[in-house]
Amino acid sequence: MRHRLLVPSLVLLLALAVTVVPASAGKSAAAATLIDNGGCSFTVTYTWSGLSGTGLIASVSLGYREAGGLNVLFARADFPDHIGSGGSVSATFTLTGPPTATPYRYFGLGNLFKAGKKNSPYTLSSVRDSVVYSGDSAPQECGRTVMVS
């Protein structure tokens, strides 16, 4: 009787171990950070390592969260000619103009893209495992005119 319970228990334990530890664990990593510089200015930094590809476009974006959880991206900066094995890019987004009536939580997004043959923004495809979001800022009322530096 003990033997009948031991075999299924070992199979279940092995299945859980395989499920919990992915095959690519530790090989690739990507992170995005958002720094609130004050005055509706945000710096988004994207860092990656262990991804594949050459001639890639690294991208950082600034977005905000609508009530109900909708993410709205409204500013992006692209940096061409990167490799997937590792790198880091950052951009500062300064929001000006009349402040919004509703305070929003801002976030950063980082990504690596492969360009299509036409090298058009419409032919970009994301590199596998490269998309990451930062944490959110405190709610703020900022304008919608964006300057990127």
C-alpha cells in the first residue's frame, strides 16, 4: 500500500519542480525603472541582458494608468543599433501644459524590437522576454505636452 502512494507522490513532486523552475531561469533579464524627478519630469531607464539579436531597437516609453486599470502609452524614445546580450538606455520625459483634472499614476515601459525589412515603425516585432514595466509614480496632475531628452 505504501508503494502505491509513494510513486504518485514522487511523480507529482517532480512535475511541480519542473513547473516551478523554467528551463531559461537565470539566462535573461530585463528591468525598467521610473524616477520621478519632480515637476512632472520622469526618467525611464531600461536595462537588459541575455537576450538574442543584433541591430535591435531599444525603446523606453512613458504611460499612465486610467481608472479601471487601462494603461495608456503616450510618449516613446527609440535607440537603434543595440544587441540583445546586454545594454541600457534611458530618456527623460517632461510633461508641460495645463495640468489634467485627474491625477494619474505614471509608469515606464522598456522593450527591445527587431526591425522588419522596410525598417518602418510598422514592421517592428518585440524580442521575446524583453517587455518590462516599472513601478508606478504617486498620483500627479501633469500636462500632456511631452518633451523628451
